[in-house]
Amino acid sequence: LCVTYTKAAAAEMQARLFQQLGRWAVMDDRELEAELQKLGDEQVPDLSKAPRLFARALETPGGLKIQTI
């Protein structure tokens, strides 16, 4: 769940999130690990399931939930 203040911000957040998840879904494990470490995660988990998880998030019926307050 993502929360923001305006519908425009929610649409922008959704577009950016889908773009990032799409990139991650097709990256090889080394590239993905480097990307996740840039986000500050010292301990990167097992990445073998990551592409499928990212693809599932992208294919969620109705899209990912991004709402406004």
C-alpha cells in the first residue's frame, strides 16, 4: 500500500513504481543485488524468486494500491 496526498501524486507514484519493478523483473541477479544495495539494504535476500515477485506485483488485478489521504 502506498499513500500520498493528491491523485496526481498517486498516478506519478504508480508510474514510477511500475517502471522500477519492470526494470527489476528483467535484471540479472548481480545487477539487482547492486540496485537493492544502493537502497541501503546491507543484507540482500535470496534473489532467485525476485523476478517472479516483481512480475506478480505488476500483474495484480486492479493494480497496486496507491491511495490518497
